[in-house]
Amino acid sequence: MDATGACHRQIMRDFARRPSPGRITTPLMRLQDPHYTHVILVTFPETTPVSEAATLQEDLRRAKIEPFAWVINRSLLASGTKDPLLRERLVVESKQIERVERTLARKTFIVPWQATPPVGLPALKRLAGP
């Protein structure tokens, strides 16, 4: 973000010196345009990753970039497991998923834990469902 902001300021300074400035679009302006760019934050359903993503979202918002959605990846809760050994982990996950959905994200997508990571377009399409 710092490099994008610095680039934006330099372009705007250089452009303002021109005799007839006209219109210009900088990379930062593209990132700020929700019709052009969708920023998606991806996190794990754990306290530290969600907190780090929340901090990133604050930084983005200060730069007038609104995240489009959050993806919560590798969720055991979404996998449907009933394993009693994982019960505590499921409680932690449910708290973090609720935190994201209620206080942080406009849209949330949850990807269940899978034995094999989805690689390639066909695998990603299967995640999206029918």
C-alpha cells in the first residue's frame, strides 16, 4: 500500500505540472474503484489470522479500499466433522467465523478443510457448487 500511495502522489504531482492536465487514473484509483477491483481477504478460522486480516482491512479502508469479501479457508467446522477430539477446535472456529460474519465482512465464503487442496479451475468450480 505504501508503494501504491507513493506512486499515486508522484503521478498526481507530475500530472498537475502539465499545461492542460486532463484526466488520469493511477493504480491506487483502480484499487479504490469497486467496479474495477474486488479485494478479497483470505484467512484461517483462528484468532491470530482473523485479527491480522482485520488489521489489513483497517489499513485498506484508510486507503479508501473496501474489501469485497472474506474467505475463511480450511474450516473443520464447515467440513462437517463430528470428531470429539476436535470439539475444542470447532468452538474456536465457530467464534472466529461469527466474528468475521457479524463484525468484519460484508460477504463471507467458507471453504471446508480438505484432504487434498483444490488446485486448478475444475477443483475451484467444485468448491463453488452447482
